[in-house]
Amino acid sequence: MGIENIPRTIWWEDGKVRMVDQSRLPLVGDLLECDVYEGVCWAIRGMAVRGAPALGVAAALGVAAWVANQSGEIADHDMFIGELDRVAGEIAATRPTAVNLLWGAERMRRFARDNADLPLPELREAIVQEALNIAAEDEQRNRELGRHGAELIEAGSAILTHCNAGSLATAYFGTALGVIFTAHEQGKVKHVWVDETRPVLQGARLTAWELMVAGIPCALITDNMAASIMRAGGVHAVVVGADRIAANGDVANKIGTYGLAVLAREHGIPFYVAAPTSTIDLTIGSGSDIPIEERPGEEVTGMSFSATFEAPNPEARAAFDALTAQGPFDLELSRGHKLRVTPKGGAFQIDGWARVAPLNVPVYNPAFDVTPAEFVTAIITERGVVRPDYTTSLALHGFGSGGIHEIVVE
């Protein structure tokens, strides 16, 4: 175990987008392969790929997949640019809150327009290379961010983190966990508390797994344990990621982040937000203008699970072979429970959803909340550490996602 073993999340290989399917981690480690942009859109909506920086890379590689594999019959420059605009817009619209998604799609769109005078074969190659550049830059940004953030961590620190802002949330290395990884390499991290992060459990499924792979001491806690651990003096810093940061320093991040920030200030604990500058949206004045995604109610009313298993004996193997002889087998269950069995090599995979709440109960399921800037001790970026007043400091340093605006198909 060691930091060198943390996973790479999304990459380009043989003209295709490859990514770890995070919806089934940690017990099922599938790789997805997308040679068309629609596959990337499906992966984003289903949270097979998630995390703001990773979504920016996914947007760029999704455009590259269209260019490399779906645009070959287009011979007219204007038609090519118009179709690329449409594809970029469709990718950008898959999820609303993380600005990196829009940033990645917009950067690809602008690159294509700025280089539209190239012959189409050369333009296609250049666009794919730009997507690869975005992925490589993400890793470099995260390493620089980790270096700046580690300077804020004192020796012997116990750190609390929420959701997943690790390598799985980026192309590689991570933002909030990038800070923790770097501080751990410097011998500063004593322990990490991992919020489970209801309702999708990114902390339990992803962050705990990454920390264990990296060999960093950690413990998984339910979200509502954080206050008592802080009161007992068990937390020296809170480090979280971000999906969008407004010009005044308000931070949109996974639901539950705001509550942690309030708790941290009450207990005198620094609350740090780690995010690349592509997550800072200077076109939005405050957090009240950040669109908040609402997700399906079944994320709250039940629990999803995935696992692989081997049949315990020949009789069981014969039964499962019969069930899956024609491919995945869906069991018909009462009260909305779902169960699918799929043959997987010499074993089987089981994917399911079990209801825990009453039938037909109304659900409110916002995926993110906004933490006001006054609760944020500092914002850690690849360019350095930014402190209040954020309206002045963010603008002064020219931080931000480079003039993000709505993609318009012309």
C-alpha cells in the first residue's frame, strides 16, 4: 500500500475514453470504454464518472471521442464546427452544478473555433491533442494544489473530509485528498476521519478505499458523528473539495458540507476548500446564483449495492449458470426492490437496490449545498492559498474559469 497505488480515473487509449466505473466501487472494479460521446454523457449522468475536475476532463474527452470516431463523414468546416458546438452543449448539460464540466466543454469549443482555419484532418488531430492536454494539466494542477495545501497542515493532524475529492474525482491525484496525500508524505497526518456522505456514500465507498490504498490511517464515520468528534478535540482541520466557487467565495459542494463548516467554526477548527482555479466561476456573484442539482428520490429511499461472488458449490453454480444463460438476469421483486445477476468471467456480479423508506414517501434530494464564504478559512488552488476577503482576493489574482459562459449553438 502507498500513494503510488492510488487509481487513475479517466484517460484516452486507442481512440477511446476509458474510465473507472465509480458507481460500483469499491467491491466491483469495472472499466468503462466509450468510443462515442453519448457514452460519456451516460457515464456522467449515472455518476460512473464524478467529481468536478474529472467532469471537466470527461467533457473534453467526450468531445474528442466525437471528433475521432463520429465526425468522419463531415467534410465542411462550418458544419464541423456547428456539430462540435452541439456536442459540447449536450455534454455540458448533463449535470448543472460542477462548473468544470462546462469549462471543459467550452475550452474544447473555443479551441476548435480558434483553429478553424486548419485543414479538417489537422484540426481533428489538434482537438484530440487539446483534450489530452486538459487531462495532463489536471494532474499537474492537483499536485501543485496538494503542495500548497500541505503547508497549512500541522504535524500530527487529524483531518476530517467529506464526500470524495481524491484521485477518483480528478484525472489523477485529487484535490482535498491531494492535500492529505502530500501532507501524509511529509509525515504530518496522524489520522483521517471519513464522512460516509449520504445518500450516495461517496465517502464510504470511494474516499475510505483511496485512503486505505494509500496506506493512510483513517476511520469511516456516519455524517452525524462529526460534531461529537469535533467537540472531543479529535479534529484539527476540515479539508473538502468544491464543485463551484462564486466570485465572493461562496462554495457549492456535496450536500452536508455547509453543516460541517458551521460545526468547524463553532469549534475553532480551520475549514479549508481545495479546488483548482477551473472550479472558480467569477461570472457568478454569490452562491445564491449557483444551480443546485436535484437527484432521483430512490437515492434516499433505498440503498444500492454491487458485488461479485463465486458460487459456493457445483449445484449453486449450475443454478446461476442457468439463470444467466441468456445474459443478465433481473429478478422480479416486490415493493420496488431490484436485483440483477450477471455472469462475470468465472464468477457472477450482483447489482441491487433495496428500499428502506415507506412506499410513496415524498423526497427532497439536493445533491449539493452552498457554504457561505464567511465560514471558509482559506481556498487552496494550484496557484496558491487565497484568504478573505474573497471578492477582492479572487479578482485580484485573476482566478477563475476563464470567462465561462453558456455554450450557444450557432
